[in-house]
Amino acid sequence: MIIAIVSLIISFFLEGFMSNYFTSTLTDISCFTTLYTIICITLLYPYFDNNKKYYILIIIFGILFDIIYTHTFLVNVVIFIIITLVVRFMNYYLAHNLVNANLISVVAIIVYHILSYSILMLVGYSDYHIMLLLNIIYHSLIMSIIYTSLLYFILNRLYNRFQIKQIK
């Protein structure tokens, strides 16, 4: 459980670090911009046997994400839970390996951006067009694949080194 929490904390702070040093705007999107916390959430799912603990971590980091990064109230908690359901469904049908981990992470990033876009359009908070959404998704894919691959190898190595099969 400690490995999961530490990796989530590192991914959470990496999100802020990367956004500060590789700034991007809606018209000039950085290729280093991605959702590191979402990627970590997708990679940690196969290591959890106890879904209750996994969902508690998701809710805690969703609340932290809401408070620190987006300044919304429970929006990201709901999005994180929906992404968790998608990840759970995909992990049921796909084996846990690097290619599938990258596929699941990319799907999770796309789902996050589409849900965020839909919610923003629904409440009338922001008025940007679908091409900008596609541009944001496109620019986040490169770093998503790089970070997913790197974190996959690190987590796999740590869990194998400490002989942890699943978190109960």
C-alpha cells in the first residue's frame, strides 16, 4: 500500500511541477502536458485486490486534484470514479502488460478530457470548440505513453522486488 501511495503522491506533484516548468495555454499546448495522476491510477489498479482501498485512494486524490489544480467541487472525484470503472472494465478483458497498460492509460486520458470538456460545455463555463479538445488530447498522448511505460517498469520492479502480488 505504501508503494501505491508514494507513487500517487509523486505523480500528483509531478503534475504541478510539469505545469509550472513547461507552461502551456489553450492555443500553445506543451507536449509535456499530461495527467500523471490519472496514469498512476490506471497502472495501480491491477495491484489492488481490495477495491474498497483503491476507491478510497481515488476519492482522496480526486478531492486533492479538485482543490489544488482545478478549483472545482467534486467534479474530478466523479471523473476519477468514472475513469476507474473504465479501467476496471478494460483490465478485466486485457492482460497486464506494457502494451495494454499504455492502451488503458491513453483511453483513460481521452475519457478524462472528453468528460471535462462535456461538463464545461454543459455548465457553460468555457466555450471552446471540439478541435481544441482534439488538439489537447493529441499533445498529451506522447508524454502519456512515455510516463506510462516508465511508471509501468518502476512499479513492476518494486512490486516484484518486495514480492507483493496484490494489495489486500
